[in-house]
Amino acid sequence: MSIQLDEIPESAQIAWLRLRDGLRAILGDDLVAMWAHGGMTAGGPPRSADLDTYVILARRPDPLAVERIEAAHDAITRQHGVEWDAWYVLADDARGPEPPRHAFREERRDTSWALHRAHWLAGRYVPLHGSAPSDLVPPPTRAELATDLGRELEHLERHVVEGDTNPYEATYAILNGSRILHAVETGDVVLSKREAGAWALEHLPARWQPAIEAALRAYDAAATPDDVRLLAGEMAGFVAMVRDRLPHPTPRPAGALPRWSGGDDEEAIRPANAP
């Protein structure tokens, strides 16, 4: 059972429907499926997340179609003030287990492919057009999920190494770090960031409770100045704690950098933009 469109904020409904109608006009029968997912579909406040969108295409669009697609995104952003995290993938690539490349930005690949499939197949998506995920994508294996979780942790470590402790990244690190630990300890990867925070408050040591509570307030756009300072100060320690609590932690040599989430020089999707 999927999430219904009328269960999400009206501003997101309007933006997604406008994009869907625009893509229908541009792509016609080449538009195989379109799903909304991510934080906006998980009960977040209207401005808590980008509009995470997955679009499945029958074939690669030509340059003119790509130009029109990008213009459609830009027009909706200007009119409705939303931010997009939209992915376009060929149907043939979506049917396989390998992280698919973006249909018209081939330097990018979805390094959270297994986690996305797990969320969609558990009903954590809003159907906007065409086929359901169960008709297209294969169920993820445990090994694939473990690989994606490792990439997510390295993405968090990347921001720590780069000194990126702004409130958004610190909130993301603490709530997504909580989600990684929940997945490791329970075997269940289908959890929203807010649900992960609630789980962490119950199961992690009390030493981390203030940071988790601050992250939950920040996620709901209600952070205080004290919360912002606390998140910045606790981000690195929390991420290190997540690494240490993994079943087989791999200490990083002094001075060594984490692999970037995409690997090598490739630009990859931000890991875990699941709800």
C-alpha cells in the first residue's frame, strides 16, 4: 500500500502534479513511471525537505526534451519556492540491481539504489504516474543494503572531515546516523528520519539525547540558537560513535579521508534521501 497524494502537504502536491503534467506533455509514452518519495512524504513540515522524485523513462530523452524538462523544474521552483531532488532513470536500468545512472547526466549514479528500492517496495512512496515500483525494480539483497549503508556513513564522515557543520548537515548526520544504527541492530532499513530519531532517544546512551532532540527540532524547522550550536559541536562525535557501533568497524588510518559517496570522481546522488 502506497502513500496517497492527499496525505502530503498541499504545496508539495501542487508542485508534483504540475511537474507530472509537464512531463506527460514533454515525454508522452516515454514516461513509464513517476514516484514521489523522501521526507516530504513522511509527515515532514512543508519546508523540511526537497521534493524527492523518481522518474522512469522508456528511452533516453533527446537534448531538446532535456532542455524542456529542466525548464519545467525551474519554472515550478520559481513559482512555488520548492527545491527538487529529481532522478531520471531508464526502465531497463531500473530493472537491475546495479546502481543506475541518471538518464541524461551520465556522470551521476544512484548510490542509494538498494535503500530506495526497500522503501518503495514497503509502500513508502506516492504514485504519480504509471507503473508501481513492484512492477519494475527488484527487491534488494542484504548485501546490497549493507553496501548502501556503508556509503551513507562515509557520506556523513565526508562532511565531518570537510568541517561542514551547518545545521542542515548536522541534523542530517544525527538523524541518518540513527537510521543506520537502527538498520544494523534490527535489520530494518525502512524508517523515516523522524522515526529514527525517536528510536535513538529510546535506545542510544543518554549522553546523546540532547543532540538527538535538537536534531528533531531542527528537522521540524524549530531549532533554537542553542540547538544550532549543540548540533555543530556534537556532529563529529555522533558520527564517530555510529562507526564504532557497527558490528565490524573499520578504523580509518590517521589523516586518511573517507571515500566520497559516489566513488572516484563521479558525482552521486546524496545517500539516503529516503523519508
